[in-house]
Amino acid sequence: ALASEAIAPRRRLPITPVEIALVTLMAAAVLIPGIWSYQLVDPWETHYGEVSRRMLADDDWVHLHWQDESFRSKPALTFWLQASSMAALGVAEDGGYSGEMVSSPYTELAVRLPSTLFGVLGLVLTWWMLARLVSRRAAYIGLLVIATTPFYFFIFRQALTDIPMVACMMGAFSCFLLAMEDGDVPIKPFLWRITPMHVVLAALGLIIGAQALYYIYYFRIDPALARSVPHFKFPGLTLGLPMLLGLGSLVVSAFWPFPLRYRRQIYMLWFYVLIALSVLAKGLPGIGITGAVCLFYFIATGRWRKLLDIEIPRGMAIVLLIAVPWHVAMWLKDGYAFIHEYIFYHNLGRAMKGATGERGTFNYYVAPIAMGVWPWVALLPGALVAAVRRGVPSSPEGRVRLLAGLWVCVAVALFTIVTTKVHYYILPAIPALGILIALFIDDVLSKKVGSVAVLGVIAATIVLFVGHDLVLDQSHFIELFVYRHDRPWPSGPPWNIDLSTPLWIFTLLFAAALMAFTVRRARWAGFALLAISALIFTFWAENVYMKPAAAHWGQKALHARYYQMREIHGVDIKYHAMRSGGRCIPDLHDLARDFGTNDDYLVESVLPTGFHTGLPMTIRLFVPCAGLAEDRIELSGEVSRIGHDRFWIHVPESERETLSELITRGRPLPAPRREPWIQVNADRLLAWGLYWRGENFWSGGEIWGEIPETHTGFKLDVESIKGYLDRSGIPGRTYYVVSERGRKNQLRGKLPTSAKDTLKVVDDTSSNKFMLMSFTL
């Protein structure tokens, strides 16, 4: 009976590569267009973007950094993908040049593209599962509902660590159901002699092998990298060789003595790969939710014999080999500090005591779900009733509905119990709600349910109530994925952004469509109107709503104004030193490369208004351990040429002669692992009292460089700007300050007397939350 249930849907619904490609294009067409058209939203996108930028700046893909701190709250997958995307699109090479983050047209695209592609992946795998196990119509309705759900299309266009976790969860549940219902089929070649087994083994080889080889290389080039565990003499081999041996064992087991012969085995291996990636993206929630849902599925269906078919031994090996090694590498780097912060504070602390975010009870997520599933939330009552009545283990469709219902229950229960609450924490439940709503719509269209006229009135009422709240507070949508929910919508002068008219139009369209959908004679017309309205609303929300909203939840415009107005005085270069055998060895190789033969030194930077050739410039070289007074030397020159986002400083021969001895010593030395640290010496940007993270990303890390003068990020009550100016201020120099709006008078009290009279507001209209000020010392 189970075999016939698996075979019948497959025969009825042959799925071709062309159709899968079409579905992929449809999902991409909904999610991708315009992700580059509005700025990154503080704090998460810019926070995670800065960690990824630092990967490229430090050439370090193991140890995560942010500003002057280790970043230990999230695993590495999201940052690997974002840094790879930046590198592929030519953004932030070696960390980027001065002002690149605000000037490059590819910044937002590079940071967001991995998340959006994961969103496409989740939609395609869910569609595939529904098409094989339920019907094509249910699959396309599911694609429509999930893709046009605000929680999905807003968040899956953001650079958040939750996105790979949820997308992998969607794929994992799809693979699990396909293994349970459509797995008793021998695998066959699809291209020459290549089978799905070879594809999954190749993926495992790439994911596990690449990590293992990099860890061996990473710890070998500098054993001191494993500073926290000094008794590990060969940390790279200790970590990498077991990974390679485990990978080899997995490959051997695919052929002998437990070969991969059936489709269910391939589905389950992908299930474990996706679960492991979810752990590497977000930590334990992904594996906890999927494990609990699958356990309850077996309890509810009583199909305990299927436990023998889910590849548990190989699955455990896959999860361990993919997800654990990076955590070990971070422990080798940071020791107990990583364990304490990552596990006890950010995982257990958020769950048990509350670490960041808000607090709330069981009803905390009611409002976010209402806003985030609008307008489909209007059909949620009917979908939940149908899930209870039709989610029975007697058919593949019933088991799909059963698992989706369990998925919703486990996710909602888990994040209700978790003490720390943020709106988007409930995101793992949203695809399951979309599946239940899609199956209910399919039931109505296929006349599997009786009269739903009463539901039409209820649905229209829900849409009207939620739409009314959205009109009254238009920040509800952006609050689905921001951290603070007490920041006002830019409704007052000088902005007066009012999107109430289109919101009312969509509200009335949805209400009318839902009423028509529940009338038997107008059912298809109502569904068509609902689908078209939802698609139009999605594109409007993604590209019309988000542009003004993001501008007021980000700092990009203020930083762009700073780079336009500042005056450039030269460039600072710090050559790194390495300790070996108790000696400090200066990096003279790169110094000889930079100044050994060239009279002109290239500086990459966004050029301010009025910048021209002939301007005097100073090059400050910081060379530790080279025997220099104060470990630095200064060269004088002038701007000789100007290009796009670059200029050249001509250094006269008389100035270069002071470097001759260092150049001679450096020429025979090998190239070091790290490039020198370079930062344009310009009018400083001070970030005062900001915890929004955009000040780090948009400045390319220039508010916290490697020399004390660049440490210009200040808290309100810890580090005084006046103290910094007393230590490092230069008389006659202009300083710019980015801070929250309304702090001009408060800042005036922190300034020296000479600067108070020149304090002025440069820009307080680009954002209703931030402002740019300046003063002259």
C-alpha cells in the first residue's frame, strides 16, 4: 500500500528539469528584483555585513571579528557566504577602500544575495515536495502563498543569519517527507552514469573537504593562531585529518558495505546536509525544531519501522563533520571565552534568562504573525481547522498536513518558551503556516470542503482589522526584522512619508477577493484577484515601501555626505609584524614593494568635492620592530594624478631616501600572509552613542582602525569625546560626528571650548533617527 501511494503521485505528476527551472525563475523573480535598490537596514544587516567585510580585510575565514572584538554570537556560514558574495562582485577586496561601502552600486546586492538565494532554494524544495506528494496545483499555490507572505519576502531579502537556517529547515522537511512517501524507488543515472548518489557525495566532499583543507592551512601558516590551547602542537592536523578520514568513510560506505541504492537514502542524506548547514548558520534551533517535529511525526503516525530507513548513523556523521569543526576552530582561537559567550550567553542565556531583545508571554507573536502573514492570515482559521480534521496519517497528503501542523506547533511552542523575544524569531513557523493555508485553498478550489461563506466574512474582517493597524502605524512591516520596536515611522516634517492610500487600496482589494473566494460561483475569480493582488502588493512592499523605510533605519546617506565633505590629508600605512622564536620580525617586504621603485603611491578612496592635483599629502608609515623612533616615519608629497575613486601621491626622491635602508632589508624577504593596514588620513568621523552597527559598516571600519587616532567610536557614558580630542585632536582640523537626532546640545557639553562655537548640524533630514554634525577644533 505504501509503495502504491508513493508511485501514484509520481506517475501522475512527472516533474521535469525544465519545470524545476521555471519554478526557480518564478521564485527568483519574486524575491531578487530590487534587493540592491534600498540601503542596508540597521542593526543586523550592517552588523553581519561588517563581520563579513572583516573576513576579507583580515584574510581570516575562521575567527570572526567585529570592530575591536571577537564576534561570538553566531556561527560562520552566513559570513562565509556574504564574504564570498562580496569577493565575487568585487566589493570590499581586502576590506575595501575608503568610502567604498557607500559608493559601490553592488554593496547591498553583495550582502543580500546569499540570503535571497536561500529563500529561492526553500521555495523550490517546498514546491517540489508538494508537487510530488499532493498536487501541482497545491504546489503552485504554496509557492504563491509563502513567497507573498510579508514575513518571507521581507526577511528573505535581508542579510540575517536566520535565513539560511529557515531555508535549510524547509528543504530538510521536504526531503524527510519525500523519503517517507516517495523513497522506495531505486536510484537511476540521469546523465551518463552519474546518479543522485554522486551528486550528494560531491556536495559532501566540497563542504567537508574545503573546510578540512582550510583548517590545515590556516593553523599551519602560523601555529600561534591557536593561542588559547597552546599544548596543541598541530591544531590544523588535529582538526582537519579526522574530517578527511570521516569524509572518506562516508564515501566508502556509499558503495560498501551499506551502499546507497534507494531514493529515500539520497533524500535523507540531503536532509542531514541541510540540518548541518542550519546549525552552521544559526546554531541549535534548527536541529532542535527538526528533531522534535520528526519525533512527533513518528509518534503520530506510528510508522516506527521507518526509523530504519532514515540513515541515522550516516546522518550523525554528516552533521558532526559539517557543523562541529568550525566550533572547534573557534575554541582553539578563543578558548573558554568562545564557549561562555556563544553557548552560555547567546544560546542558553537567550532561552532561559533573556539576553537581548524583548520579553513576553504566549501571546507575544500574535501581532507579528497577523502583520507578517497578511493577507493570507485571514484564511488561517480555516487552514488550522482543516489541519486538525484532514491532517491524518492515512494518506501522503494527510501526512504532509500533519507534519506541517507539527512544525507550526513545535516552532511556536519553542519560541514562546524562549525568554528572549524578537519578532522574527517566529520565522521558522511561517513556511509551515503557508503550507497549511495553501492546502486549505486547494481544498476550497477542489470542493473538498462545504460552504465557506461564513469564513468569507471572518476573513474579510481579519484583513480589514490588520490593514487598519498597518495604516495607523506603517512601521509594522519593517519592525518584522529590526531589533528595536520603539523607533517612530518618519511621519512628521520634513519627511511626511504617508503610504496609507496604497495600504487602504490593498486592504480593500484583499477583503473583496476573500469574499468572492468564499462564494461558490465566484471562487476562481476571487482566487485570481487574490493572487494578482498579493503579487502586486509584494512588489510594492519590496520596492516602494522599503526605499523610504530603509533610509530612516540606516545611516548610509550621512556617511556618503561625510565622504563628500571631508578633507583628505594623506594616508596611514601600518605594516604588520610577526613573532617567531621570541623575535619580532617587521614586514619590510611590503614596504619595499610599495616604495622601492615607484615615485607615486596609489591611494584608493572616494574623493571629496573640490579634490584636485597639487594638494599636499603626508604618508605616515608605521613599522613595528624595525628600529624606528616611535616605530613610524613620515613622508611628504603631493597629489600627482586623480582617477575614479583613486589618486596618486608623488613622493620626491629626497623623501624616499629615508627609506633606503628599510627597502634594502625588505627586498629579499618573503611576502607575509597579511596585507598592510591602510587608512586614508582625513577629517575624522566620530560615532557617538550609537549601537546600530551601521557606523562600522558604512565607514568600512574607519571608526576603529589599528592606530589610536582612529579609535573614534564612543559610548555616551564611557569614553568622552573631549578626552579623545585632548589626546589626539589636531588644532584647525574639522571633525564630523554621526549620532542620534537631537543630541547637538548634549554634544556641545562634551567639546572643548574652542570647538563649541563651531558646532553645527550638517544633515538632520536624511533620517528621522540619525544626524551628522561637524565642528572645528
